[in-house]
Amino acid sequence: IGSVVDKMEFSKKLRISNIFNHWEDIVGPEIAKKSRPERLIRRTLYISVTTSTWASELSLMSEKLIEKINSFIGEDIVKTIRFKADL
């Protein structure tokens, strides 16, 4: 049983890492140039952006971004997104 649990956790961590490794594939080149995912904590994805204007713009698009991310991963991993202008 332990090895199955280990494999499941590894598989989930691998899917989560795809958010960071395939950011441009998920959000497209324009958004990827202005943003970078930093960490995922308790289903909240923290994203750094270049300016507060981009933070506001992407905040308005957060539901669509969550759908894109979860669809790419194949699981509802991200529930909310927080943006910070510090890239």
C-alpha cells in the first residue's frame, strides 16, 4: 500500500510541476511574458506579474485561467489565484 501512495503523491507532484514547466503552453506567449507562477499552496496559485496593471487585468481573467490550468493538468488542482506585481 505504501508504494501505491508514494506513486500517487509523485504523480500529483508531477502534474503540479507541469504548471510551472509549461506556463507558456497554458496561458499563451503574451501572458507568459508578463507573468510567472511562483508557488501553489492549498490550491491557491501565486503568480508574479510585471506591473500592477497586469495584476488587475489577469485578476479579471482568473476564472478563465483557472479553467485553462486545471484542464491542462487534467485535475482540479487550482481553486484560486493571487497576483503580485513584483516580477
